[in-house]
Amino acid sequence: MPAPFRIYNTASRTVEAFKPITPGHVGIYVCGMTVYDRCHMGHARAMVVFDGFVRYLRFRGWSVNFVRNFTDIDDKIIARAAETGEDPVALAARFIDAFHEDAEALGLIRPDAEPKVSDSIDGIQALISGLVEKKHAYVNAGTVWFDVKSLPAYGKLSGQKVDELQSPDVVPGKKHPADFALWKAVKPGEVSWESPWGPGRPGWHIECSAMAIGCIGDTLDIHGGGLDLVFPHHENEVAQSEAHTHKPFANYWMHNGMLTMASGQKMGKSLGNVWNVQNALKEFPAEAIRLYYLGALYRSPLPWGEDALPEAMGGLCRLYDAREVAEAMSGKGNPTAVAQDLGEDAKRVLSLSAAFEDNFLGALDEDFNTAKAMAYVFELVRAINRFSNHKKAKKRGGPVVAGALAALDLVSAALGVLSMDVESYQEEVKNKRCCAMGLTRESVEEQISERTQARADKDWAKSDTIRDALDAAGVVLMDCTEGTSWRLRICDTQ
RNA sequence: GGCGACGUAGGCAAGUGGUAAGCCAGAGGUUUGCAAAACCUCCAUCCACCGGUUCGAAUCCGGUCGUCGCCUCCA
């Protein structure tokens, strides 16, 4: 049996116990991107949050049908294509490829289905036909509008009252300002499909209803997306879907919070201050980006700034360093007996390891609280490091830290953080930071070997000169018994 | 104007009735050829403000102020 969990439901504004439609199974639909540009850090938060959530569900024993769509027909795409002179469908296809590139680089699991609007026209038209037949939609000059007044429950997800909305636009052909297009009549030069109402293309919201119902069923267990989609996008999805099926569209609505800028405002394309994922990945490891997102509760706003990724990477390095230390420990024997012999710090590692799984997963079970869950990881890491200071830890501590290493593996399995081997991680960090800081690994390593010789000669003056020079360039050296290792300073403290 | 969320140390961020997790930064110490890393100690008598409920509230209720999101495309 899968483990029970609780989750915040936007529809009720409370944390609720999750009840599946089918025992042991979760059908989850997440709104993906409108593909007319590169994936930015705000999108990435949604992607990483739901990626982590699905991993967690599966780790907890749920069978998950994870669907994330692409909106590849849309006003924005058509507008962008007109600017570049490109075919809109080709432009969308290009950005779908780019998204997959970014998704893979971020370590995202592939959804079970990634439906596209352009492949879902039949289902969309069937849904619109149903709404027209049921008198929830009306046709005007080749455009089909959803009639919000035909559905008294309209507004229940977002708490909006249809007559109290600001309605600046007066669009001809609509009966009510809040009515929205299900099917848009073709304009000259636009891509279009034949339909019972004439040539045209789907409106923005109908595709998600059609794809979600097509891939999962009339009722979804969970519908996810960014908080900015609650109104009107998700509200409209609810309206069209329920008007057609007469069944609840989604049992739980799960929304991730926005990335906010220093000013407090969200990161958004319209605000112009957007960092794209591709560039961030050139300078920082993918897992640092994941940890940055997963270090906060998914539905809180998350401040974005220059320090965000450097700090997250610093934390991640701390975790990997501890794992390296633990992996280097050897020895045999019964963990309890060895710990008894090695003292209080060893016993603490053992007790924290033993409690770890319950604590860590317990935090995730309560509204996917990754911030709290990660705090347990850092607590365990400190215990490992403290224990590692003991003289006998390296030769005899293996059995003591075995459980802690298993705990770190659990983090990787459940959240996709800490999933690399230590060496690969360190390589990735060095390569990316060297690139970001304009250094080459060859020159750094050459100077280090020069210094190593100086140290062997006990020429401390020369040794220190080299170290200071490297330090000025951002390279920090660490001398230990196995030799000198190095890393790049993460934050400019100057 | 309507709907909603939030305000916890220098920065970030958990905690939703029982006496403030964790990360970063800072100070002192252990360690080190010197460093770095790591570890130890310190760093919010207090959780925007004002009332109220309670044996007890950051946590519940009411009010005030402030910030943000949505109502137009948005993860």
C-alpha cells in the first residue's frame, strides 16, 4: 500500500488528506509551457517542483500517471513567428526541442505523456461540440465562446464573482466580458484547422481540458501549475470540463509559488527580467538549481537574486563533501557495537540515521514540505562531519555511517537531489565554475603542482605566493594528507 | 474596485496551541607550516502592530499597517 499524504488544495485553501480515485494510483496533469521562447527560471521552478513531487509519490509506492502538456498553438507563438518570418508550428517545434534539452539538463524525469495542442485538435473539437450542444457555448462569426453565465458555479476555484471582475476589453461578439474563446475563427495568414464552425484554432484554455481528460480521464486526481494560472486559466478549465462531463474536473489543485525579484515582484517575461535556464546551467550544476527550489516550500514565493544559485550550490557542496567523507570510511562490524566503542558522536550518527527516513518522508507527507525535509539532511550531515573528526573514524567508522549513506541515497531517490557520485559532481562544479569565472583547469592545476613542489621543499614563501595568487583569482586550495585539492570560491565576499 | 496569499534574526527559511528547525553571512575557539574545509560556542526572552480567547499563542479570533499575486499573456 502506498503511504498516505496530505496536500494543500487551492480549491479549499486548506491542507487535505489525499484520497485517490483509484486505490494506489495518482493521475496528475501539470500545465507545461507555451513554447515560443526558452525555458526561464520561473518555469523551471514549476518543472522541478512537480518533478520532485512525482518522484516522491513513486518512491512512496504510488503508481503515477504524470502528464505535462505543451501549448504549441497560441497567440504568442503566432506573433513571435510573424516577427521572425518562421512557420509557427516549426517555431513551436524548435522550442519543444529546446525545452527537452533544458529538461534533461535539469534532470527532470520524462512525463508519461506530453500532449501537444496540435495533436489534440479532434479531442478539442469534440469537447467544444459538446459544450455547444449543451448550450454552454455559442457561436458568433466562426468563433465559439464559452458562456460563463450558463454555469452558476463559475468562479468557484478562484473565488471570483463574474460581475466583479475588471473588464477593460470590450470584445465584439461576446455576451459577457468574462466569456472566453473556445475556438477562434481564423484570421488572414494564420495557421488553422477545419471545424464545424469554420476554419480556426483552439482558444487558450480548452486544450488543457481536452488533453487532461484524454490522457487521464474526466476527473483528475491532481491538477498542477503555477499560481498565476489559477485565474483565468484553471478556472476556465474547470468550467468547460465540468459543464461538459458533469463530473468534478480535479480533486486537488496544486499550485507552485512564483519566483520573485528583489523588488518583490515576480519574474515574468512581461517584466523583462528573466534568466533562462540554459544560461544558469552553464554556470551552476543542475542539482544546485534543484536544491534552490526544493529548499523552500513549493507554494511560497521564492526570492530570486544573484546569490540564490551560489548559495544553493554552497549547500549542495556541503552535502556532497559529507558524503565523500563518509564514503572514505572503512572498517567492519556491527554498527551499534562499533558506535558504542567510538563514542557519543558515532552514536548520534546512528540515531539520526535511524530516525531519518521517518523524519524526512514525514515532512514530505505533510504538504510536500521539502524545506523541512532538507533540514533533516543538513542535520545528519553535520553529525557525519562531527564524527569524522575523530581519529578512529576513518579506519573504523564505515559501519557507523553506512546508515547515513543509505539516508542520503533516499534523498536522491525521493527528490532527485544528491543523485550523482561525488567525483562527477565535483567535476561538474569545477568545469562550470571555471567557465563562469574565466579560468582554465590546466592553468590552475599547473600552479598547484608548482606549489606542491615548493611545499615539499618547505619553501613556504613561494607556496604562499602561489596560493595568494590563486586565491585572488577565486581558487581556494585545501591541503590534506592525500594532497591538495581545490575549488572555486562561490560567493564574492569582497 | 473585486478575489487571494503573506509579513519569523543581517539575508533566506521551517514551525499552525506548549515555550523559536535548517542554510548563508558575522564574532570567538579547536585544527593547520600558514590557510581552506570541518567541528565547537555565540548570534530572535521573541515571531509587523494593537486588542481578544486560553493555564498557555509566532501558532486561534477581531482590527490596524505593510508587501505581493490574480482580475490582460504568464510556471
